[in-house]
Amino acid sequence: MDFSEKARELIREQIGEWDLAAKNYDSLKKIKVKTFDYGNYRIDIQFNPERIVSSAAKVDAKSIEARPCFLCEKNRPTVQRGLCFKNEYIVLVNPFPIFPEHLTIPNISHVDQLILGNFGSILDLAVGLDDFVIFYNGPKCGASAPDHLHFQAGIKGFLPIEADFSNKKCCQVVRRIGNVTISHWPDYQRGIISLNSKNKDNLIECFNQIYSRLQLLQPNETEPMLNILAIFEHGEWIIHIFPRLLHRPAQYFETGEKQLVLSPASVDMGGVLITPREEDFIKIMKDDIKDIFNQVCIESHDILTIINQL
């Protein structure tokens, strides 16, 4: 049994022995999904009430300081078991799933959620968990534990961006730097930089260049705002980087009919928007999605400028 299959077996075992996981994975069978068709691509909306824990998480410094870290071993439920990965990460079942198989992967040490210096880890995890898409939410881009370095993983085939990258209807190759191919998504609502390569060191070098460019745009941030998806298949990595402008759109902070409790993170960027309230699931429309992405994402023409500066 390879490591990816061990992780899938862990999910099956934990569902059988952990009441919270069993309840929430069973609830996935009954969730509501609707789809908006944009011609060459689609965006799914998932009504998932259990995700209110993440969508409405308070991530300001005062709130973080006031609560125990739920990713540290001493604070995790005793029933929650994990798999050690390279003596650096622990692979856990996510008890509040979006995917039919969903993992949370915290660092063994309590260190801040920062990708610089840890990008190699997402590449290693993508290889080890090759049945999954690995994702990273920046500390101000959907991470509900910005005080503890962690990744997540969801089973492949769930996110629309996976097929959209494969069929090449929405993205186009614009540059090649060494062994890294760089693609741009001109009409996809979200500004994305996609990288694919078989060379790990070249990917890390290319990512570090992109990171430095983004840092110049947000000099006052500890880390430039971003989400990342990582996939390993057919011997190469596919990386999708989503530079961000905002954590949450204006609609999140509205009241009454104007409010939409939607806090975009990597899964949303990949084409599945999570609405923890049924009223939002019912009323959200195409124009709302476009407006939300326009607020929180860097525009595609600005992304192309960044790519051309590498």
C-alpha cells in the first residue's frame, strides 16, 4: 500500500471510529450543489453548513491568541489519528470535509502559516499523496489557523480547474523559463499563474521569483496574499498560484439581504464556492461570483505583467 492509499484508508477508518467525522462525511451525501456555466468553464456552488466553522473563523491576532491551537497534537481529539510524513508533517482526516476524501496536514511544530521556505513541502506532499490535490491557504486567504503551518488535500477530480487545465480551453502557455512552463488564464474571472515542470528545483526557483514580485506589490504584508493548488501526475507537477487582493469580499460584511457569507480560499479559487448558509446558496448568482472574484483576486492582465517580469 503506497502512502496515498494509506491516507485514503485512514479516512475510511476514522469515519468508522470518530463520530464527528462520520456525521459530517455522511452529510456530504446530502449537500446541495448548483452549477453556473460560463461557456468554456463552470463554477460550482456547494451548500455545506458544517463549513461555517472555517468560513466564519476569527483570524485576527487577538482571537488567535485567545484560543488553543486545534492543529497542535496536545489539543487534538484523542480519537484523531494521523500518518507521519517525512518526520515533518502529520496527515489527518479533516472532520469538516468539502471533498469526499479530505485531509488536513499540519507541521509537527507550531510555526506560522508561511509558504516561503516551505514550497518544497507542497511539492513533496503532491508526490506522496498523488491521489490528491494539495492546497495552501495564506494566513489572510482562508487559513483558519494562520498561527500553525499546514496544508490540506482533497481527492482529485473534484475541482473544475483540474479539467480546465487539461483541456487548455481557458489557459495558454505564455513563457518557458528553464524546465518550467508558465500558463496564463486570460478570461477565467480569477488571475492565475500556472506552472508545470518535472524539475523540483526549477519549480522552487520560479515560485520564489513570483513570490518576490508579489511581495513588491504588498510590501506591508508579512506574506503576499495567495492561494496555491499543487498536483502531481504523469511524472510532473502542476501548480496553480492565485495572487489575492482581499481576504473576504464586501458582501461578507454586509447585513440582511445584501450579505453573502462566502470567504474564498483555495477550493473556491479552484471553482467550487462554499456557502455555509442555505440562503446564500439560493440567492447567489453569476454576477455575484464575478463581483466577488473581482474584489479578492488580482486581474488577469496584471498577472500577465508579473509573468513577463520573471
